[in-house]
Amino acid sequence: MAELPLAADAKPWKDSAAVPFIRIKNITKKFGEFSAVDDITLDIYKGELFCLLGGSGCGKSTLLRMLAGLETPTSGTIEIDGQDVADVAAFDRPTNMMFQSYALFPHMTVEKNVIYGLLREGVPKAEAKDRVADMLRLVKLQDFAKRKPHQLSGGQQQRVALARSLIKQPKLLLLDEPLAALDKKLREETQFELIHIQETLGVTFIVVTHDQEEAMTLSTRIGVMKDGKIVQVGEPPQIYEDPNSRYVADFIGSVNMFEGTVDVAVSSTLRIKSPEAGIDLLVEPVEGLKANQNVSVAIRPERITLTRHKPDGAANIVEGGVVEVAYLGNLSVYRVKLASGKILKVTKSNLLHDEEPISWDEKVFLSWSNAAGIVLTT
Amino acid sequence: MTALRATSPWRKTAALLARFGLTGRALVIAVPMLWLLVFFLVPFLVVLKISFADPMLARPPYSPLFADGSIQVTIGNYAYLWEDSLYINAYWSSIKIAFFSTVMALLIGYPMAYYIARSPEPKRSLLLLLIVLPFWTSFLLRVYAWIGILKTKGVLNMVLMKIGLIDQPLIIMQTDVAVYIGIVYTYLPFMILPLYANLVKLDNAMLEASADLGAKPMATFFRITIPLSMPGIVAGSMLVFIPAIGEFVIPALLGGPDTLMIGKVLWTEFFSNRDWPVASAVAIAMLILLVIPIMLLRMAQSKGADT
Ligand SMILES: Nc1ncnc2c1ncn2[C@@H]1O[C@H](COP(=O)(O)OP(=O)(O)OP(=O)(O)O)[C@@H](O)[C@H]1O
Ligand SMILES: [Mg+2]
């Protein structure tokens, strides 16, 4: 392999001299008057596993289809490996796509489906057969080679589709919700397999997913989409810890959101008045805020401490009553109602059996540091 | 349950009828069965019976099945078909003409059906309407119209001579070429409609997936489109091939004295020679000739679907 795979600690997107492998410039796709993809500009680097995340209908599949050459952009350009692909037909592009609908050929066996791409490329039959056998073993379908797609379960069909797109090891792999139909165990195994392929072969992946947890585990970077636009691009921890909008904070993981207005900065903390919280929220100072500006403060459930007794020294403390407890094994999720009627979500680890667990209807104190609150203006 | 049955008069009647095997299900099946029995099986048996009789100068012109207290059958008519080369040749020539007509109808009809199926909606309905439009005119009239087009001083020759493509009129009428034109023209809609019904269901994602995997348009067509539309191809070809074999009007009007088709032979046997038994034998032999390959094909198909 000539190109070096992306090392785990290499971050070309932070290096201004690095040349992107894929350059998407001002790409727009309109269906009639409706913009499914709206002026997206995005650079993706060699060997990345880039996850596209976003609600249903936000244009993820459409973006992938334009990269694969199955949809013509209304405007904008796409470069793959330095080449403008506007005039390159789908069958000549160095991409393979796994379709959201799988699009398996119903008249061909699993084996024939998977070998199809290799034979079109002119790979000798014997070699192609060996590669197919290896690939089927990888997706655990070696016993199903002679079956037709309609004789397989949904998850098995999905694995055939995955195998068919992986087998040619193209420069760019486009996977549209590749793991949605798999059970948790198989999904995790396949996730690691994808990461393994990405690391050993240096293939560049763009993966669409609905599942933010999956995006967190898989990706080098995540792009969050909304209404045809990319609203934030960043590494998983950055997207999670430092969302740039209410939409992203809400979409990635669960979050408690307080509406409030900016008061004044008290020495090294920022004070935000929030009738919803019943207290003034103290957060770390943020640049560029005006007094009385409306903002939201987002707090992750795991950043909140739940206690029976009023804690000392916490920056933010509110009182409330437990309305619901959900036991999830390693942790429990509490829903706590504040005096204002607002309900907060709090997670508490079950590792410590220090005291009798807090349960329904108890009066509790919620506290968090001023580093926990994320101030969002949009 | 019992109480309900006793109170509902409909249930009572249904239970009574069911005792004689007359359930609702049986009744629904009975109507088409009766239709097939009266209009297909009975005429078939009548023809079958006549094919085993001797011709006679009588009314009807064949020997009765029951005479002198016993059943009178002869296979002489079938032996005659086998011995006289006219019949074998006519069968053979019919199959040949029907086969090539079917191939031509497929080659012309497939692109048309594909184009219609891929057209956007308002245009698609219009094109479909144009395909079935000829059915509003009598089939006979349309075949007569072809005489006007194909004859020596017909429209076709006039036009071709006007634009200087030929200087001698083409002799098309009363040749096999005219028969082919007539059959392909007449049966083309029967090829297009089942193909269209199949191709319109073709999932575009299949073609996209094929292209994405590196197949050029031609490869996609032969490896994906054609195999997936096979049921339409088989149905369309059957609908053209079967009636074309027995076709009588087209060879009679457009064909010449050399055009040998079994439909014409049958007609001559029946009306000119008034030999009903031989005509019946011709018909039965044709039926067997057609039904056996179709049954074999169906069997092969249902076997193929399982694997
Ligand atoms: N061929 C088309 N014609 C018209 N509108 C389309 C077409 N394809 C997609 N759209 C619209 O474009 C928008 C984006 O579609 P797209 O399939 O890209 O969404 P998505 O993000 O993949 O959603 P999902 O997560 O549900 O798969 C949707 O509102 C959809 O209705
Ligand atoms: Mg999609």
C-alpha cells in the first residue's frame, strides 16, 4: 500500500498544509424548489472515517449520492483525490456505495452479488472468488453464499450489501446507514471491523448514521447536518463537549437546556439569570456576549450530581423532587422536577453502593460546577 | 357458537349448503370453472371427437361416434397428417414465422416498453394510450390498410420512389415479408404491455448499484435489466408466439400462394374440402404442439424460481 494509513493521532484537519482527499465546494442539490443539500463546503482527508449525522430528511443520502455520481449537483464542485468529478460517470468513479435500501440484485446469489464489482473491474475469476470467500467470512455469511437475497434476514441482507461495497476497496467508501439493522453485538463487532479496515487499508469512509453513539465510536470526525446544511464539524469529543448550537447539543446525546438572559460577569464567572432554573446559573465566561442577551445553557445529565443533602461549595445548586427513576444496569436515570415545573434528567452511576439508593418522591439537591454549563446563542 | 348459528338464518343456510360441499369459497371458484367448462372444455371435446371420425357425405359431414351399438374411432386422420408432407411443412413454416415474428416483436417492443416505463408520468400514460389506440379499430380493417401501404402502387413504394431511394417498386405484397410485417404490427402491443408492466416495477436502485460497482451501461443492461425483466419477456413472447402460430387472416390477406401456415390449411380443409375430421385433427395436433412446450417451459420456470 503506497499511502500510509491515517495514524490514530494524526489530525490532518488541524494541519493547514494538509491536502484534503475530498473537497466539497458549495455543493447544492435542488429537487424542484426544495434544497435537499444547501451550499455545503466540506473537506475530508485521506484515511478518515467521517460520520454524517442528522435527522431524517436532512440530506445525508443525497450528499452521498452526489459523491457516488448518482445525483448531479445543482451547483458546486466535488473533487476526489485532486480530480473534479463533475464529468466522471458513476461507473468510472473510485467510489463504492452501500445503499440505505441495500439494493441487492434479487436474481443473484449472495456470492454473485459480492463478486459482481470485481468481475466488472476485470479481476480474474479465481482471484475474485478467493476475495469473495474472505469477505463473506468477514461479515459471517460464509454459509449463505448460495442463497438469494430474499432468503436472508434483514440483518443478513445488510451484511451482504456491506460486503458488496467493501470488496473493491475503493478510494472512497460511502456507507448509508450500514449497521442499522444489526443486533447490538454484531453491530459492535462490525464497527470494529470497519475501523480495522480503515486503519489497515487506508480507505476513506463517509458513513451516514442516525445513531450518535455509533458516530462517537466510529469516527475520526463528525459532521452534523440540519436542513441540507452542515451545522458543525468536529472530532467526537468536541461535538459532545462543545456543541455550537442548541440543535447539535440536543442531537448528540441528551442534554438539559435552560433558557436565560445574560447578567454580568462576576470576576471569573458569568452569571445567567434563569427563572426556569430558579437560580442564577454560573458558567465559565464566554466572549462576545452582551448584557440581557437571550441564551441557552446546556448541561449534560452526567455532569449533574444528585444528593440527599445540600452539598457545600458547588457553584450551582437547585432543589427538586424525583418523579421517575429508570434503572439501566450500570447507571440509573433520574427525572427531577424543579420548583418552576422544569424537569431535569440526571444520570447517576450504580457502581457505588454507598447508601440506600434515592427513589421516587424524595427531595433531592442537584449541583454542578460552572464548567458544566455550555452557553449557546444559536 | 351454537347459539349464534341457530339465530342467524344466513349461517343456517350456509351450514346446510356446506353439507353438500357448497361453501362460499367453492362458489367463487365454481363460476370461472363453469365458464371454462362450457366454453373451452366442451368445444375441445367436440373437436376431439370429430378428429377421430370418418368424413362422410352427410350433415354433419362425419361419421357418428356411436353406431351399431359400439364406439367408432379411427386414427386415420392423424396418420394422414403424418403422411402428407403438406401438414408437416405447414406446421414447420407456422412455427418458423411465429418464432421470427416473436423475435422481431421483442427487438422492437423492448426498447419501446423500456422508454415508456422510464418516462415521467403524464407522458407515460399518453404513450401507453397510443400503444392501445389501434384496438379501437377493427383488426381486419388495420390489416386491409396494410395492403394499401404495401402494394406495388401503395404508399410505401410511392414515398420511396419519390425520395429516390428506389426506382423499381418493391414487391412486398403476397410475400412472407408482408406476413411478417402484418404479424409484428398486429401483435406488438401484446409484447409491449407485459414488458411495460414488468419494466415499470424495475427498481432504479438496482441500476444505480450496478453502475456504482463499475458496470458500464451495456453490462448493466445485460446483467441486471434483462434478467430482471425475464418474466415480462416470457409473457410477452407467449402472447405473440401462440396466436401467431394459428394466425389465419394475416397470411390470407397479405401472404401469397406460397405462404404456408397451418391456420390457412385448417381453413381450406374445413371450408373448401369440407373434411371436418382432418380439420379437427389439424387443430388438435396444433394444440398439442403448442401446449407441450408451454408446459415444459412453465415447469422449467417454477424449478428455476426455487433454486
Ligand atoms: N428524488 C427526489 N425527489 C424529490 N425530493 C427528494 C428526492 N430525493 C430526496 N428528496 C428529498 O430530499 C430530502 C433529503 O433526502 P435524503 O434522502 O438525502 O435524506 P436523509 O438525510 O438521507 O434522510 P434519512 O435519514 O431518512 O435517510 C428529503 O426531504 C427528501 O424528501
Ligand atoms: Mg438517507
